[in-house]
Amino acid sequence: MSIDYQEKIPNNVNLSEDRRLQRALEKWQPGYQNWWAEMGPDESQQMDVYLRTAISVEPGGWANYDYVKMPDYRWGIFLSPAEQGRVINFGAHKGKPAWQEVPGEYRSELRRLIVTQGDTEPASVEQQRHLGLTCPSLYDLRNLFQVNVEEGRHLWAMVYLLHAHFGRDGREEAEAMLERHAGDPDKPRILEAFNEDTPDWLSFFMFTYFTDRDGKYQLASLAESGFDPLSRTCRFMLTEEAHHMFVGETGVGRVVRRACQLMNEHKTDDVRKYGAIDLATIQKYINFHYSVSVDLFGQELSTNAANYYTMGLKGRFQETRIDDDHLLGESVYPVAEISGDKVVFADRSALTAVNERLRDEYTDDCRRGLDKWNKIIAEAGIDYKLSLPHRVFNRGIGSFSTIKATPQGQIIDQAEWDKRHGDWLPTDADRVYVTSLMKAVTEPGKMAAWIAPPGKGINGQPTNFEYVCFN
Ligand code: BYC
């Protein structure tokens, strides 16, 4: 299962044996490269970056580190190895062999899922394209670029599926991936969180913690798919995704640590005086990024999601580890809803509630990082606790999008929201302050004043390693 890097498009899918597909992808490739040059990381074309490139999909083989010029990064097509005799594990086709070709009756639903997933990947690169100009250290700059090239590869992963399995409409969808852009009023990205700005590094760390984690849960659900090529593609993407969330978790942790150091040193909560980001502002960023990311799970009750499940296209998180009938015809799941001025839980069909269940699992996972950040604060002897806002807070999708609520989940009227939302979400002044800190630090080992150094370097290298060389 090693990957042939002599080919124009590195791959482990025997591309050279399918000339038509190979030619179609080679035709798409220059458009991708132009998109990267125009919409990818600003002013990065000449830099040598210490990057991880996959050389095989086996454990240990996909993490090969070396200096690479990013435009020369070998974006390729890698699927996890096929599982002999794999069957569909849920829905109406449960127990039948997994599909190797698109099941004709579900073609449009499957295409829609792949397009929605694929669209997020280049979107995140676009959102992050200016950040390299204000990196807090070379270590962070390298991590940003690692995330960016891998998101680019994840676009390749979805484009491969579209080209290989959806004929002409697949090729058209692949073109459209490069035509929509994050925040473009005429041709926006499909999901709302991918049209938001990622204007500063605190936002980047929050994005990689909260929004990439949506990616983990969505990819894990698609990895359960009865459509085997999608499952194998997503399984390999998940191995790369882990590093992105690590960047977010440790990034926010380092900002918290720096705030705590200065709070203790100067005996004050107001560390802005000393060029750091105060815990109250970090909490507001958590409130924003968590609420925008939970929207990505869709409606609480979704017939689309129920259909995807019954069709065998998109499962639940770790489907095979769940002890039930995997059909969900009779089962119920507690779903939050509004009753008068209160949020209550009511049992609803588990089938229509699969989005909500995934959102709950995601939230539990988000809490683990909060615990780690709170441990940093507690170890510094500071009496402050960061928390996740309530699920109903600041929602744009689903049944809570029509109400206003506090981060504790108390429903309030518009007038009170107008008065108080600046206490809960970053204000323009907060954003201006955070932006004012964003100045590039490019001397090996040096850190910006608002962030603590990382605990260790990448791939066993010291933290003062020259992770990026400017030419
Ligand atoms: N924004 O029945 P519903 C990642 C629309 S992130 C805007 O709940 P469904 C990554 C929906 O289109 C993971 N619109 O929808 C992270 C529909 O509209 P129409 C990305 C939204 O489809 C960081 C209507 O509401 N992958 O990988 O069941 C960096 C009905 O809603 C939104 C996926 O999302 C929204 N947030 O649920 C890089 C997996 N939500 O057509 C990468 C694939 C809903 O009726 N996607 N709408 O007018 C899906 O499984 C589903 O599309 C969703 C939505 C779970 C997202």
C-alpha cells in the first residue's frame, strides 16, 4: 500500500490503470494549483516548511517529515486499505456487502454529502490564508501550513470520489469546489461556519479545536458509510485530522497559560496591560466558536439525516460499537426543545435525531479540552473556570435559532440580548485588541508575548528548530 510519488498525482488507488480517470484528475489539477496560488496561504510560495507528507497509509508510514516548498507539496489520493468482506452495518441494507460502486437510487444524496464535506476543506484554507503574516512563532507557522496542506489534500480526497464515481456531474461539482469561496457574497461556501473570518490566531486555535472537531465527528460518521470508497477515504482523513485538533487544544492552552503567568506575576486579572489575552476574552471566543460549530450538525430533527441513515450512507459515531438494532425504527432519543420559556428534553424518534446525537457526542468531546485548560488555570492557583455555553446559546441553525438565550441557557428577549451580548461574545473592541497583538515573530524559538511556548517540538525536534526557512 505504498504511494507512488513518481506519478503526477501520488496515489494508492492504481490511478495509472484507469487512464480516463487519471486524465480527468490531471485536467482538474492545474485549476487546483491556481486556486492554491491565489487563495492559499499568503506570501508562502518561496518558504521551505518542515512538513509531514504521507508515504504510505500504514501506521507509521504516513508521517514522513522534511522541508517542502508548499506549492511543491505532493497532494495525493490515499484510501485506507480495503477490509475484506466488509458489510453495511446499519439501515435498510444492513448485512449486505458494502457498495464498491454508487448505488443508483441514492446517487444524489451521496453526491450531496460528498460535496458538503469537500466544500469545507478549501473553505478553511481560504479562511486562514492571511494568518501566516502574523504568526506568533515559527513552530506555529509550520503547524498552520501543515493544517492547510492537509485540508488541501482532503479536498483532493472528495474530488477523487466525485471524479471516480459520479461522471459528468461529479466533474462539474469538482470545478465548483474551486469557484465558491469563503465569505464570497455571490458564491459562498455551503455551511455557514465556513464563511466566517478567521482573522487572528486566537480564532485559528478555536477553529481547529471546535470546528475541526466537527470534521472529526462528521468524517467518523461518513467512515461508517456503506459506500466503501467513501468509508476508506474518510478513515485515512481522520488520521490527519487528529493533528489539527492538537494544534487547537494546545494553542488555546498556551494562550491560557500565558494569561495565568501574567496574572500571577502582576497580581491582576487585566493582563491586556501586559500584552496578553485575558481569560474573560478567551471565554467569549469559546462561546462564539462553540456555538458556530454546533450549528454544523444541522437541525435537531432531520429527515435528511434519517434518510442518509436508512439508506446506509452516513452512520452514527462508532456505529458498530453501539448495542442496538442499527435500524432505529422504534428507538427514541432525548432531544432538547423549547416549551414556553424553558428548554426541556423530550423523547423523539432516534432516527430523525441522529444529528442531535452526534452533536451530544461532539459536546462531550469538547469538554475534555475545557478540562485541560481549566487544569492549567487551577495549577496556577487561579480561581476561574472556562466553560462551554449552553446548546441553545447563539444558534443560527435548528429550533433555537429563533430565540435568544444566555450562555447558561436562560431564554431572554431581544432587548436584553441587545444589552448583554457583548458580555458573552467578542465585541468589535475585543477583536480590535486581539488583532493588535498579531505581529509576526519569526526568530527560531521566540514566541509572541501573548502565548506560552509549546511543551515540545514537532517530530522530536526542539522548539527552537527552524521549522520554516524564508528564502
Ligand atoms: N449551514 O436537514 P438538515 C470539516 C441546511 S467540517 C447552512 O439538518 P442535514 C472541516 C441544509 O443544507 C464537517 N445550512 O440538514 C472542519 C438544508 O437546506 P435545504 C463537514 C445548513 O443535511 C474544519 C436544511 O438546512 N462535513 O470537515 O441533515 C476544517 C435542512 O437541514 C446547515 C459535513 O457536514 C449549516 N450549518 O444536516 C476543514 C458532513 N445545516 O437544502 C474541514 C456532510 C443545515 O433543505 N453534511 N443546513 O435548503 C451533512 O451530513 C449534513 O449536510 C449536515 C446538515 C449534518 C451538515
